[in-house]
Amino acid sequence: VIDSTLSMQPYIERTREAVTTIFNTLGEADLPGQVSFGLVAYRDNLSAAPGLDYLVRTYVDLDEGRDAAGFLSSLKSLRDASVSSRDFTEEAYAGVKQAIETISWSGIDARYIVLVTDAGARDADDPLSSTGLSARDLQQMAQQKGIAVFVLHLLTTATMPDQVADADQYRQLAEFPGIGSLYYGVPTGNVQEFGK
């Protein structure tokens, strides 16, 4: 689940590279078809910034994502937004909710959502929230389906004033029983560090 608002293109490109590497590694290990990737992109509430084009869009479902060529072909059309969103709070929860509810997880034994974002999420009490859900609500929805949520939070200088509160949200979302939080803050939002 990836933030596709303005300025996210370097991370979208790095995600493409990482998935290509993973598919190549699976092929070398004679494991193609054993791992499947889906891709959901989100932006923000369209009433806040109508030029964003969409709130949430599924680019690849898990069936399509078993095949490297199909996944990478669909990923080519993903671009960051051409206009700015209203502020540094966006609809991350809508993206995660779509991945939980509309992607078919049947036949998938190990289930993971990886959220890539540089901005905070519109929480339940935000009037622009399309979900009306909190981080804890989403974490419980994911847990009921056996899904672990990892968060790669890009700690860019632009979002610095809100980073502590945003990190608290995402640590709750990424909480996994018996393990703790699957949250990782990427220092300065560095693209190479994100890639690692």
C-alpha cells in the first residue's frame, strides 16, 4: 500500500526495483508463483484536493501479482500525483482498508501489508476521513484476517513537525501480538535507506 501523492515518485521507483529484485531471486531459487504481490495506491480525500484523481486505486491484486511480468507491467502506470494534497495528512487508512477488504487473501498462508508513506493518516475524528477508522480499528481488522501490517514511514524534513504524532499512529497500526510494532522510520526519508 503506497502513498502516491506529489513527491513520492522516487519511492515508487525504488519499490519497483525492490519487487523486481525479489521476483528475480524467487526465479533463481525456483520458487516463482510461491509469493504474490498486490499493489494499492492512495492519495487523499478528493474534496480537499479535487485534482488528485483518486482516493484509492488497486493496481494489482494478489492473483495478478503471482507473475512478475504482469505485476511490473501494471506498476508502470503508477505515478505520483501532479497536484499537491491539502496538507501533510493523507488517506493512508483508506489504502490499508482497501487492501484488507477488497483484495482476495484466500490461498495466501503468510499475509503482509507493507505501508509506504511520508505523511500522517486521517484519523477517525478527522472530518476528511473517508473511513472513520482509527489505527487500532484497522490493526484489529487486519489481525482478524491474519494480516500483519508493516509501516515504512519516510521521515522527510517536510513532515518533521508532525512526525512524532504520525509515528504514534503508525506504531499502533503496525502492532502485532507477541512481536510488538512492525514500524520502521526511515531517517530523513532517504531513498537508499528506504530501499534497504
